[in-house]
Amino acid sequence: MKIITCNKGHSQLILDILNEAIVNSTALYDYVPRPLESMGPWFDVKSKNNFPVIGLVDEGETLVAFGSYGTFRSWPAYKYTVEHSLYVHKDHRGKGYGRIVLNEIIKDAKNKEYHTLIAGIDSLNNPSKQLHESSGFEFCGRIKHAGYKFSKWLDLEFYQLLLSTPVCPKEQ
């Protein structure tokens, strides 16, 4: 397995993972698979804000997992907090690949001097909750009935990891 930085050339591979999760799970509170055209602007926002798109590929260069982070809230005082997402291809779950990508997300966030990583996880997604807890994240709240999908109300849980960075936080 090899860690890579994903770019627009990986758009279809990312969409294959995302769209499967949209159609078959509550990992994303979305209803409709995303079109290829949506990826250009998505990558542009990541690039403009210096947010990573971290991939994990196998020996055949098949993307087995990816993750990223982005703005948690747009007000200035939230500048040290980011919300991440992490997805593993359906055929590769339970093999530790999510942990590899999550560790890279944490490392990148530390290097860029963020202080808080946030994960929004569906309350029934026990593998994701266990992964985050075993990586040092703590449960910090639940929004009941935050989403509605598959004819049922979904509860969204938040987990956070506090990092030792930045060394010298500033208000401006």
C-alpha cells in the first residue's frame, strides 16, 4: 500500500467510493450520486485552501481509501478547527486502511498547525466510531434526527481530536 496525494486525475476513483457510499449507506447524508463534473470545483476548493486529499493505493494503483478535511465553520475564530471525512472502498473495509488514511490526516493537520479535528459520524456507523475512538477522538455530542434517509431519521454524532498545535495561536 502507498499513500498518495490525490488530484483531479483521481476524480472517478474517488467518485466510485463516494457514490457507492451515497447509494448504499448512511456514511453520507446525501441522496444522489455525484457527477464527475462536481469534482473539478471540489478539488479547486481543496487546493485554494491548502486542504489535503490523501489517498491509499494498492500495488496496481487502485484507490482503496481516501480522506480529506475542510472548513468546519467559516467564522475567523474557527480557523484552527477542521472537519475531516474518510472513506474506504467497499471491498477493502476492515483491513486497517481507514486507520492509515486517518493517521495521515492527523499528521497533515498537525503540520499545518490546526488544533481540533472534527468527525461527523452516523450514530449507527460503529466501525467508524471505533476507528476514531481508538485513534484518540472523543465523543462530544449527538444531533438527534439530523438527517432523513432510507425512510428513517438519522442521528449525527460528533467526535473530536485535540492536537498540540498551534504552538502560538493568534486571533488575527
